[in-house]
Amino acid sequence: MTNFLKDVNINIESTLETGFIFLYLYKLYTMLTKKEVLESFDTLPHKFEAEDAIEKIILLEKIRIGLEQSKAGKVVSTADAKLRLEKWLK
């Protein structure tokens, strides 16, 4: 039994390590560029709250992640989305 637990721990550690590496590479690949951020700031008024700039950056990041998910085929059809909404709205 003890050997089994040791094997399980090794697999868990290996899986966690692989997950962290994947997450790091995913974040690195999907990082925003300075050019993208500066271009989005051009749409802000001359004077603005820091919160407005932060919201812009968060929106850019979410759009970028969504585009990457779409390229990877991680999408939901309109029919599936409607079914999910029906369940949520009940």
C-alpha cells in the first residue's frame, strides 16, 4: 500500500508540474503587446480614471483569450448556447 501511495504522489506532482508549465506557456503566448495596449488607450479621453485604463486592459485580455479559444476549437454552437441558457434561466 505504501508503494502505491508513493507512485500516486509522483503522478500527482508530475501532473501539477506539467499544468504549471502549460499555464506559464499559455500566458506567455497570449500576453498582450505594448502596441495593443497603447492603441486601445488612444480611444480614452485626455483625462481618465485609472480604473478606465485597467478595464481596457482586462477587456483586451479577455478578447485575446477568446480568440485563442476559438482558434483551438473551444467554441459552443448557438444551439448549445441556447440550451445552456434555458437551463440557467429556469
